[in-house]
Amino acid sequence: MKIPNHVAIILDGNGRWAKAKGMPRTYGHIKGCENLEKICSMAKELGVKYLTVYAFSTENWKRSKEEVDGLMKLFRNYMKKCIKIASDNKMRVRVIGDPTAFDEDLQKKIKELEEFSSQYDELHFQIALNYGSRDEMKRAVRELALDVKEGKIDPEEITEQTISDYLDTRGLPDPDLLIRTSGEQRLSNYLLWQLAYTEFYFTDVPWPDFNKAEFVKAIEKYNGRDRRYGGVKEDTNV
Ligand code: FPP
């Protein structure tokens, strides 16, 4: 089976999963977080090299204070726990998005985790926090415009690669496979530039129930796809 080098996941359905069990949404996030702790070793076992998950969008601040506070608490605990997960899996962790909106202590925990894990390269794990693709592009364009203003870059020399190099995902390959759990079929402002040639896989399974068998199913489906990037199909029967 051909394993995608980079898998991006939209972690959706924690709230509905909890509601179906008569539990509060925050319980769904706790279970979703437990699942996230397992997904890195699953990715490693399967041979995936890059894994990028959407954990908190720039829109998610609009949720109730109780839910946002619950998520912040989970992020804090997870950043600590993730030190061990990183060392167990020899995994480098990066946070993409704009962390400046978070409390100082959480920003510090994120930095500590990123610095600690920068020694590893067997798996690259990106967590999108306070991330929105349009916000990422806005920040990239501002930075690029400043560099043009300061004469560091000639506008005539700006290429697609230059733009990639100003995004939060600079240095990372584009995703080969995007998985969205829990039934919705939209991108929700996730990696819009990076997903240009990516295969999409949507499943009704909610994030807390997304296990290794489901991960394998997604990869099998990806294997059945004809990835030709605008070229000519060799097998005309497909
Ligand atoms: C979407 O489900 C999920 C989120 C907004 C949060 C994702 C967070 C986690 C998996 C928990 C921990 C993450 C980290 C990085 C520690 P939803 O609440 O939108 O579900 P719904 O669509 O059913 O309401």
C-alpha cells in the first residue's frame, strides 16, 4: 500500500459525539484530545512522515466562554504531555497559526515543546492553533510586502515558491491526503494554498471514534485514486 507522505486532518465532531451520549461538548473535546494522543503513533506505525491537524480555528473564539476555556485547558495539558509523545515517536512538533492571541503561559508551553522536539525528524507533527488560512495569507503578504519595501526582494522575482516560503507551513511538503471526520464536506479555511493538489477523504465517523482501522481505510481509498496533477492518464479504462 502506498502511504501518503503528508496527511492533514480536520478534527471534527467532538461536540456531536458528546451530545449523542448526553454529555457536554467539553467531554467530547477531552475524548478528542485522547484520540489525538494516539494518532501520532498510528501515523508513525503506518509510515506517514508529516501529520497536520486542525485543532482550533480563528473562528472558534466565537464559541461559548465555557467551551473556549475548556479547550485552552486541554491545550495547556496537551503541550506538557506532548513532550513525552514527541520523545516516544522521535517527532518534531510545530504549531501553525497565530499563537499571540493565547495567554503568555500557553505561548511559553508551545515554544518549549517546539524547541524540545526540534531535535527529532522521524515524524513531523503540525498543530493548527488559532489558525485560519486567510489569516495566514494576510500575515504572509504583510511580511513579504515589508521585505519588498526594505529592498530584500524584487517583486519581479516573486514565485509560487516564494509565497509558500512565507506561509506558516514553510519548509513542509504539501499534504497528499486531507481527512475530514464527522460528515461535513468543506475546508473551513484550512490550508487553502497547500491543499491545491491534495486528495480529499470525508468520513461520517466523528473524531473521537477515528481509530487506526479508519485511518487505514482512508489510506486505502487514497490508493485507489488516480493522481495525475493535470497530466495525461496512462490507463484510459480508468
Ligand atoms: C471540532 O469538533 C473540534 C474542535 C473545534 C476542537 C478540536 C480539539 C481537539 C481534538 C482537542 C484537543 C486538541 C489539542 C491540540 C490538544 P466540534 O466541536 O466542532 O464538533 P461538532 O461539529 O460536532 O460540534
